[in-house]
Amino acid sequence: MTAVILIVAAFLVLLPFVYESRNLFILLTQIFVFSIFAMSYDLLLGFTGIVSFGHAMFFGIGAYSIGIFMKRFEPTLGYFLLAVLMTIALTAIVSFVVGLLTLRLKSHFYAMLTLSLSGLFLVLAEKWRSMTYGNDGFTFRVPEQFIDRTHFYWLCLFLMVAVFLLLKRFTNSPLGRVMQAIRENEQRTESLGYHVLHYKITASVVSGVLAGIAGVLYAVSLRFVNTSVFTMDITLDALLMTIIGGVGTLVGAIIGAGIIEFAHDWLTALAKEHAIFERWIIFFGIIYILVVMFFPKGIVGTLSSLSWKKKKQHAVKKEEKMAG
Amino acid sequence: MDLIINLTINGLATGMLIFLLAAGLTLIFGLMDVLNFAHGGLFAWGAYSGLWIYSQTGSFLAGIIGAILTGFILGIITERWIIKPVYGNHVQQILITLGLMLVLSEMLKVIWGPNQIMASPPDYLKGSWELGSIIIIKYRAFIILVGLFIFAAVQFVLKRTKIGLVVRAGVMNKEMVQSLGINIQKVFMFVFMMGAGMAALGGVLLGPYSGVIHAGMGMEFAILAFIVVVIGGMGNFKGSVLAAILVGLSGSFMAYYVPDLSLAVNMLLMAIVLIIRPQGLFGAKG
């Protein structure tokens, strides 16, 4: 498994040297950005068992922070870092407050509050015209370090791998283990003496901050930001990527991001052939419902449980032979 | 003075529409522990199908009945094939109802096109009454009356009929009801159907009230309905009607005085309720 990942990573790093296609690189950059976003979502849904329907708000906070900083001030690396700090602070505060309010209650409350709060952010972005230029959004210049598409491609790839390793380490740490215990059985974890609320809020904050960073990268890659970053569609993207790829695996989120973005690209191209493909999201909706119903572990989870079964059968046979 | 009365009537009418959506949501939650994120989709389906029938037949009453029937059918389908397979698993339930919401609202765009559709009330509900300096728009009064009627009807069913008794008992303790030999699955389906029907009715009534309908309106109203359900207390039917009126009134007054903050005020209300009384403003459970 590790070997496969390394080969894929090396391939992606070297790709710009051998292949030149602007569209493909933009698409791949998009995939890396959404992978970070989907992994942050996976930390909540897959590892802690918290359902959020307003993940777009963290994404949007990041996108707007960078946009506003670059537009109002000079597009330099210094202001870029300031904007990133701003994103981290804002997303941390928002996710902390939301977590504090709702995570001690039933799981529905977090989903509901995030859903309505992201609706509020959408309205805010539409109405606060002096700051956000309303519905139409605005373009902005990015620091010169990010102008080169290939460099930015490497940066996003690097960050995706970094976030992956970080989250891998994080979920395997004692803290992450407690989170997984909460997912499996919250009451039991509590009766073992863990303060469940603290762990859930931690998960919420880490996930919110990472989603904000994904938002920053997204806005920089487009050099444009508008209210669409706060819409339900962004949250749905994260949901689809995580669920279809496989919850609680991290790799699943990356694979899911790849599948959804490629399929999106492909179906948008098909839309010229037939109008039904403009409503491409309907196919994903149906696939999503079927996956939740029949393959709740997603692609990665289903595949790995299959291979695990095979291994187990293999081992049993071996034992039988030994005994025989 | 007449401004205040006008705003109050506006608020009451909006409140009644939200109530129609929130009532089903809260009953379904109380009984089955399912928070139906697709409820807004049923609302929008009610609006589209009802107005389509209205435009084809020219009879608004037929449109309303058609919308309610659409709600019933969609409710049965949703309960039977979407929610039933995942009963008992909260995370899966929440996820699957959101997926359904997505499919429902995209289906609307496939069938009726992605653009807004205009709607106007039938002739006998157009215009207004003038009482001195106060002008009451007929259609708004009509919405308020329908809302009150539905509230009274549901209250009657819950309090005076056998099925209502079973529903109330089920909210308190499902297992006990089941062990007394009542097929709770059938009760679930009945409640889900009724909830979906009420949501669809709310949708079709909204059309002529706001003048246009679009596929995104389900989500907009669903957010208001969630706020109402939280403020009124999850599973509390009476609480939901009071909270709906409260949210409707605050919405209409804020929309007049500080239009940009109307959603924010409701959100703030919800946040305060979550901090102080997570069980809802109105009474304990039940």
C-alpha cells in the first residue's frame, strides 16, 4: 500500500516535467485542494462521527480572507501569511463556538447549526457589498510566488501530502484514538473517564482550520472569489468525496476528490451533448444514496474489507493445512 | 399603527408557512428520532406540483389537493425505501436524507427547468379588505386561516383519536408501544406521510404568497424550520407552532426595519436557546 502511494506521489511530482497541459494541471491542483478539504471533513465524519452540513463556511472564510487581503492590501507574501493567520483565527473561533454550543447535544444539532450558520455566512457575503462586492465577487492579484501554475501545483501537492501525513499521525495519536472511540461508542468512552466534549471540540476546530486553508488555496488557484464558496454545493462536494471514497480512511477522501472532480469535468463536457448532463449532480446524489445505504464504508473501506476477508480465509486454510 | 398590523399579518402568514414545514419535522423527530433533512425538498415539490396542477386545471383548490397528494406519495416512498433501511443509525440517517434533498431539488430542475416560475393567487383570493385605514391582503389572511385549521386538526387527531394516542405514546416510549402489540412501523409511516403532506401544503401556499417559486426555496425554508424546531423543542408540536409564529414575526419586523439582519436575529435566537435551554423554550418534553 505504501509503495503504491509513493509511486503515485513520485509520478505526480514528475508529471510537470514530461507533460504540458494547462487544463490538466488546473484540474489536478483543484483535486489537491479539494482533497485537503475532504480530509478535513473526514476527520469529523469518519474519525469522530460528527456530521456537519456547513463545512462550506470554513472553506468560504478562508477564500474570502485571502481575497479581501489581496484586494485591499498589496499582493505580497507577507499579506498572504497574514491572511492565512486570519483564516486560522476565524475558523478556529467559529468552529470552537459551534462545537461548544451543539456538541454536548445529539448529533442532529451540530448538523443543523452548521447548516444554518453557513446559510448566514452566505447572506453576509451577499449583503456586505463594501467588503465582498456582493454576489458577483471579485478578482484579485496573487503574490508573485504563486503566479506560476506549476509551482502552485507543487505547493498544493506538497500541502496535500503534508496534511495527509499530519492527519494520519493525528488520528493515530492517543487523542485520535479517543476520537475513534467516541465514534464507536460515545457513552462507553465517557464512562471510561474521558471528557468527550473536549475531544469533539478539538476535532471540530482542527477540521475547521484545515478546511479554511483549503479555501485559501482554492481562492488563490482561481484568483477569484464569489459567494459560491459558501453555498451548499461546496459542503456537498466534501460529503460526496468522503462518502464515495470511504469514510475514516483519509486515502478515501483523496480518491473521492479525484473521482468527483474528474467526473465533474467530464460531465460538464458532456452537457453540450445532452441537457440532462447539466444536472450532473443528480447522478451523484443517487450514487451517494446508494453508497450510504449499501456500502457505508465507501470504495476504500469496501475494498480493504474484501482483501482482509481474503487474507483471513487464506490464513485459515494455511492453519488447516498445518493441522492436517 | 396600520404598519404594525400589516407587519404582524405578514409575520403571522410567514409563521404559518414555516409552521406547516416544522410541524412535520418535529413530529417525525419526536416519534422516530429521524431528523429529515429532505423536508425542504418535499416542501418545494409541493409548490411545483401544486402550481403545475393549478396552471393546468385553473383551479387553485385542485392544486392544493394535488400538492398534498404529492406530499403523501413522496412521504411514503421516502419512508419505505430511503429511511427505513437505515433506522437506528443516526449518522447514516442524517447523511441519506441530505442526499435525498439533493436528488429531490435537482429533479425539480430536470422536470420544470432551472428558472423561477411565476405564481399568482386565484381571483377570489386577490385584492384586499379595507377596514378603516387598515388594509388586509386576502391571501395572507387565507394562509393564516389554513395554518390555524391545520393546527387545530392535528391537535384534534393527537388528542382525541386512537392513532393520536398511539403517536403520543410512541413519542414517550416506542418500545413499550410496540410491546403492547401495536405495529409501530405503520404509525411511523402514517406520521411521515402526514408530515410530508403538511410540508407540501406549505409549499403550494407559499407560491402565490411570494410570487415566484424556485428550486432553492426548499433549503431556505428548511433552515427556518430547523431554527423553529430547535426553539420550540425537538419533538414538541405545540412548541413548534409558537416558535414558528415567533420566527415569522421577528422575520417580518426585522425585514422592515433592519432587512440585512433578519436571518441573523433568528440565528441568534437559536444560539441563545441552545445555550440556555437545549430542550426548547416551550415546556419540557411531550
